Amino acid sequence: MAEITSPSKAEKTVVVVRGQRHKFMLIPIMAHNAKWFEAGPVTFAVEGRVLGDKDGNVGERGASIHLFSADRSEEYARFDCFEKVPHYHYILNDQQHNIVWGYDPDINGPMLPWALGVIRSRLPSILRRSGATALAARVEKEGFDVSVLDEVERAMLEAWDRTFPGTDMVQEGRDWYHRWKTIHPQFNTVDD
């Protein structure tokens, strides 16, 4: 019989999030740090992101895929392929809320290939879940330019690399966060 051992204390702890509704909008994309990819009825953006901890050090880093309307006026989903706590959001523009879901890389593998596969095969479902039913129907009828996903993947890898070591990006991210928190004081608060 195999011996069962308990996990070592050295193993990393992962925050598990399962469909948690946040009654606030996400911090917006830093457009000047993003690369944009038009794909017919939708537009994708890729952004390297570094989040600072309370002491101003790098707390979290990685790259994000943002899913927008073609005219970039509304964001519908965000895939945060982060180093420590990868996750994704459905953005509910009509309610000014978002729903966050944790991602399990141990079961699903690296998040980037998963996210690209989901976008490629389930984009209308993502849009519907975000409340963009008319756009979902349009994508089902007309499709979208799937070929941009290869460019999105390359841009994600480049953005990921730019976040290391990330110390140069911490202050800008921190300033951006504080400006958003001033406008939306409920940002990053969760009701029980």
C-alpha cells in the first residue's frame, strides 16, 4: 500500500475563487501599455501587468488578455495570466460589476493556451455570460478573425517577459490603482 504524506509547508498556497461577484468595475487597461488586435466584431488587447504589495514591492505580475467591443468602448472579459494567482473575469457593464473565477494550472496546465482555446471555441458563450447577448449572436453569425489569436499569443509572451523583474512597473501600476480607487472607492472591496 502506498504511503500517504501530507503536503510540505514549502508548497505554494493558491487563493481559490469560484464565481465571486464584485460590485465594482475592474481597474481599466493602461492603454499606452497595451497592444491592440482588431478581430471583426471584437477587439483584443494585451497588457503586461505588475501589482505592488503594501510595501511597494512586486506582489503579482503577468500578462492579461482583454476582450473589448470592436470600438473599444466596453470590456467584456479579462484573462489575467498571472504568476501567483491566475484568474479571469466576466465584466457586467450594465450592472457595473464583475465576476472573478480562479484558474487551476495544476489541472488545466498553463493559463495562456487554455485562455486562447476558450476564446477560439467559446467566444459567444463568454460574451453571453458578460451580458453582451447581441454581440454574442453577431459573433455566432459572422464569426471573428481567429487569426489574430496567434498575434495575441506572441504579444502575451512579450508582455509577460516585460514584467520581469517588474520593479520598474510597480510605481506606475500603484499610481493607476490609486487614481481608480479615488474615482471608485468601492474598488477591491467584496460584500460578505
